[in-house]
Amino acid sequence: MHNPQNGDCADCGREPPPLGDGTTLRSTYGWRLTLDRQPDGTTLAVWRCPECAARRRASRPDR
């Protein structure tokens, strides 16, 4: 089940790769931690898989 709070991709729901011995960073596999503004004005940190992170970057001309 898609759950961004557990580290799944916030956009597509893809599960992250296994991280081995605890020293491997998820970003090593291209995953990006991003900050999303919520409707109530708070900010939530969520993970995005490499494909969704690239799509999000391309859709934001100010970045």
C-alpha cells in the first residue's frame, strides 16, 4: 500500500530499494527527499523515486 510516511514515493507509490547494512543512503539510489507544502500551510518531508523526482524538477521552471 502506498504510504509516503514509510518512505514510499510520494507520487507513484514505488517502494524504496533495500538499504543493506544501515550505512547506505537512499539518495545513493537516486531517491530524493523533498519538502511539500500542505494545504494547511505546514511542510512535509517526503521521498520521491528517481523518475518522479526528475519529473518534478522538470515541471518547476523556477528551479
